[in-house]
Amino acid sequence: MTSPPITVVGAGVFGLAAAFAMARRGARVTVIEARHVGAGSSGGHVGALAPHVPENWNEKKALQLASLLAARDFWAEVAAISGRDPGYARLGRLQPVPDAATADRLAHRIDQARLRWPEDCGMSLTDRPESALVPDSPTGLWLHDALTARLSPRAACAALAGALRALGARIIEGQHADPDLIEGPALWACGTPGLLRLNEDLGRKVGQGVKGQSALLAFAAPDSPQVFADGLHIVPHADGTTAIGSTSENNYDHDRPDDQVLTLIQRARAICPALRDAPVIETWAGLRPRAQSRAPILAPWPGRPGHLIANGGFKIGFGMAPLIADLAARALLEGDTDLPPLFALP
């Protein structure tokens, strides 16, 4: 039996990844995007696929781990079909240890990682990090984890779009979609505008946009682990650039870069002296969709049978995309409505 055509609204990472998962299963997929592929928060720089800490284990951490572990095969398949490199690599992460008390406490975290994560993805303390991008550490110690990976957000979206076209899917850019005019199953992955529309449609606050800013520097360390320090992600990419991000701003007057991104750059250069003279290639700002639950949303749209919402990725959208894509494909193509309660509408 031929499956009905599927409409995906939104060509950010959630929409594209879900469309890819469905096209790989033989579905006829059309993606409708109001602006262009990778617009909105999926068009930033950072691409840190970093796990939650392994202590106090819960469903959210378990689901994120499953998605992070699925990422290697997912993005390899996208690259093979599209012929484009999404920039994925699991190279780990370095975090400076600020004091001896923190070093002592990290023993428990390392034990929990050994318990919860695969054997080759664990944590350890080192006094000799092998990297071209080493953050200053007051103790001369760094926490290294081998689970964290990186992805180039724009390259990943372009690779997904290429893979979809290679599979026969249609991508329509520059067009708004009206839910009342869509026939058949649909996935709504519209980021911040989608959350605001849901707020209005449901008469309650489902989520909001949080402004984030980032920068891209000309510094080549393509085989080095990324850095997390002082709340900043510093991510070297395969193309000879290094991304820095990001802010989380609940109050803002506009969604463009401003002086806060300059502060980000200054902080990153103080953290990693190797970046001190690296030229700034570009700065970016955008609104990242955050659900009230602070977890991604993957749930039916109330009152619209056959319509599913995928939204609220916030800071972990690229990391959660393989799992969200698989669950969305199962829901729309196989009628599997047994979605994780964590992903329900707030």
C-alpha cells in the first residue's frame, strides 16, 4: 500500500531530520519553509553535541544519550546519500578544573559516566591534554569526556537538504504553510514562530524564543576536542574555523548581533590564549525555541488529527535530532503514538 504524502513545515534541523527519516522509509515528503533551509536557530555556528552530566540519572538524560549515540550512523548516512559533509566528529570535550575541591567531586561524576555511558565514551582527568586548543586551568587539570561530538549546523542542514532531494523529496522555500489547507499527515517544526503560534492557538504559554549570539573565528584545530568553560562552548570545526557561543537572553529588543557577542569573543580569548589573535569571520544572533518544560516537544497538535509538533530543541536540538526524527517517522508512518511523556506539550 502506498503511504499518503507527508508535509513537513520548517526546514530547521528537526524538520529536515524527520523528513529524511521518513524519506528513507519510502515516504513521499514535501518540506515547506517560510524562509530558507537552516533559517532560524539552526543557522548558527556552534554545533556542540554535548551530554548532560551523568549524575542523578533520569529519562531526559537517557533519551539524550540514545540520540547522541545514534548520531554517528545518522550523519554518516546523510553524508553518504547527499555527498556533503555535515561536519560530524566525536572528538570529545575539555573542561578546566578550577580547584582541588572540584577535582575531588569529579571522581563521582567519572564513576557515574562509567556506569551510564558506553565504555569508549567515558570521562577522565588529565594533566596533559592533547589539543591545539587548551583552556587555561588553575589546577593544571582538565576533565575530558569522549562522548561529546561536534557538528557544523549550516553544513548539516545543507547535507540533510541534499539527501532529501537525492531521495526524491521536495523542498519549497519562501512559502508559508496554513494548517487548514494541508491535507494528510503533517509535521510542524517551526521553531520560535511555531511556539508563538501554539501559544495563541492553545490559549496558554507553551514556549518562547530565547535570543542567542555566537561568533566564528578563523582558527584551525579540526582534530581537537571542543572546550566548555565559564559557560562558553568553544568548538573547532573541520573547515578551519572555531565557533564560540552562546548567550541566553530572555529580554531583548531585536534578534541581531550586538555588543554581547563582542563580550563572548573577549571571554573566549581569555579562556583559550590560542584564540587571542584569531580573526573574527562572522557573528550571528537568533531566537532559539525553548518550551516551558525545557524538554523538546514531540506531540500531536490538539484538535488537528494527523498533525504532529516537533519543537523546543533550544540548546540540544542538533543532539536530539536523530531521536526526534526516528520517533516522528514512526508516529506519522506507522501510527506509533507511544511517544515519551517527557516530550508532551507543556
